[in-house]
Amino acid sequence: MGSSVRELAGATPATRDRYVDLLRVASLGAVVLGHWLMAAVTPDGVGNLLAVVPALQPLTWLLQVMPVFFFVGGFSHALSYRSLLRKRPEAAPGGAADSVYSAFLRARLQRLLRPTMVFVLVWGAAALLVQLLGGGGGLTGVTLRMVTQPLWFIGIYLAMVAFTPPLLRLHERYGWGAFAGLAGAAVTVDVLRFAAGVPYVEFLNFAFVWLAVHQLGFLRADGRIHLRRAALLAGGGLVTATALVAFGPYPLSMVGMPGEKVSNMAPPTLALLAHGLWLVGAVELLRAPAARLLERPRVWRTVVAANGVAMTAFLWHLTAMFGVYGALFALDVALPEPASAAWWAQVPLRLALAAALTAALVAAFRTFERPAAPAAPGAPGSSAAGPLAALGATLCLLGVLGLSIVGFGGLLDGRTALLIAIPVSAPAAVAMTLGGWLLVERAGRGAGVR
């Protein structure tokens, strides 16, 4: 591990944007830390520290950093897709373009879906075994329901990958206008939702809000977010988010809160988009000093090592957290009342234990995050490759989002949850995810694009 990281770090080309790698790791790390800190676990169940101490909700304006990850995704997707096009310059019409699209999907989704499928299958088998043995109550039942919740992020990211080619073409034609169009669509959705009371329209902002942030990554890839524009994004986004929360129907918290009528997260709101703008502007303002820091070999090796296991750590961090609480309960360790002085004093210990268990899970499953060998070059792909890959990505998207909602609790009882307006069970969600992944793999392998 150490020697390979050293070799990878040493082989980094001078043209690589190291800051993007740091942002990817830091954003996922902030989400993990936020989940560990905000969990208020008691023998009676799992609550949210932000609900216990509402005065802490402004912290979500710093800890809700998923917009940064999606912004980085847009940057990386633009570079990856353009690289494939350069290798297949004839990929303008018909089957050639389809083969590039399917190869792009396979290349981008492979490192995402392989560790995700392992996580889903391991937890699915464990949940089935627990429930066959008559378990599934107490903290175990809570874990089975909640451990899949972070998969919503995987589903949204799948959609971003799938929409990259057409949105990149819009970006190349309209630039900032393409971003403005998506942001304007998000504004329209919220007007229809809150002013006109149109039902179900709010779910469209799962696409418009996150794809608008993703579009900023395209602008970053073309060097169109300079310091002045970064300052405008940061200042304008912060002022807008503050005004929307102060005078509009939007809550203060930038993460979902139990029992709230309106959530900024599910579905995303205009306030969350403004929050994303200020975060993107803020991280861009820090780019120059961070780039100088990343020139230090030890710092860069740390970032390289973390990037190699980031997705595995993200997938398993809630498993580690619930494992720590389960061990504390089993050892009859008294848990203080959430937000009490004794509770805060115990936080460093709980964080250290969760980090140690996450590291053990990463050691066990990190091999599945390593990308498989690329497909061998061959004949141009068939005209079916693109539609097959798109169908696979859609099935993966629906399956992963469905599983994030329904969880693994109630497997034997046929428990379902609504995915927008469609009831979905855990077995159906797993089947869609696995089937979609296999379709993406098949289409990508047939494309013959390295």
C-alpha cells in the first residue's frame, strides 16, 4: 500500500489539478464526520443532534458539502468524456458516438458501482440472515433501516454521469447560459411548489439543483471561474441563501430534519442551490494557497492514499458508527443524554472508535474500489451500445435511490417505500441495481474504447 501510493504520487503529471483531488476527499470526509457528530443514539432509538440543539443548525452551512463533491464531479466528467472523444475523433455519428457514451459510463461508474454492489450484497445477505434468525429489533432494526441512507448520493451521482454528454454539449455552446438555464428551472420549480401549490413538481429539483452545481464543474474545467467570479459566487450565494431562509419558506438547516414540513435536501430547494453556489465560490477562492500546500510530497501522498479508499469509507462509515454503539450497548456502557456535558466529553472516544472500525472495513473491502482493467480496443461499437448503457444507468439510479429509502428492514415482511410515487421493496431495488450494472458493463465492454 505505502509503496504503491508513493509511486502514484511520484508519477503525478505536472498538469494534474491536485486541488480537485483534495476537494473530493475533503467533501466526503466532511459528510462522514457530520454523520458521526449528528447521530444522537440512545437505547430508545436514533435522533438528530440538530433537533436536540437547534442552535447548532447553522453548522450545516459548513458541513453540508455535497455540492462541492458534485462540482468536482462535473470537472472530472468533462475531462474524462473529452479524453474519450479525442481517442475516437470519428465518434460523431451513430454507433461510434454510442460506443464512446457507453465506454464513458462504464469507466466512470465502475469504481463507483463495484464497491457499492459489494456493500449492497453483503448487507442484504446479513439482513436476511438476521431476520431469518428472528432478529431485527432495537438498534439492529434501526441499523438495517438507516445504513443504506447515504446511497441517495450514489443515485444522484449516477444521474450526473449519465447526463454529462448532452449537458457538456450545452455548456460548450452556451457556457454560463447553460448553468443559468438549469438554475432558472430550479427557481421555476420552487415558485410552482410554494406559490402555486403544484403537487409533485418539487421532485424535479433533484435534477435541476444538482445538475446546476454539476454544470459549474464544466465551467471550472474550462478555466471560466476566475477569482472575481469565485468571489461573486461566494458572496452572491451566501446573501441569497440567507435571504431565502430569513424571508422565504426555507428552513435554516441545510440537511433534512425529523418532522419538518419543508426540507432543503429532499427534495433540494433553491436555498440549497444558493448554498452550493457560496460553497463553490469559497473553495475556489482557496485554490491558490491549497495548491501550494499540495506541492509538498507528504501532503500529496496523503491525498492520493485517501482518494484510493474514499468511496469505500463513505459506504461503510455508518456501519462502523452503528457497530460502535452496538458494542457500547453490549458492554453495558452508559450513554449520556445527547448534548449533555458528559455526551460531549465522550465524543472524541466515539469518533476514534468509529474511525478505527471504518479503517478495518476499508482494509477488508478496499480491493473492490480499484478500477478493473480497461476494455481492449476493438471494432466500433454497435448502435445499441448507447441505449443499453443508458438503460443500465437508469436501472442503477432507480435501484440505488429505492434502496436508500426502503433500507433492509422488513425484508421478510415485504416492506416497501415510495420512490416518488412508486412503491419499491429492497429485493426489487437490489435487482434493479445489479441488473443495471450488468447492462452498463456489457455495453461498455462492447464499445472497444480504452
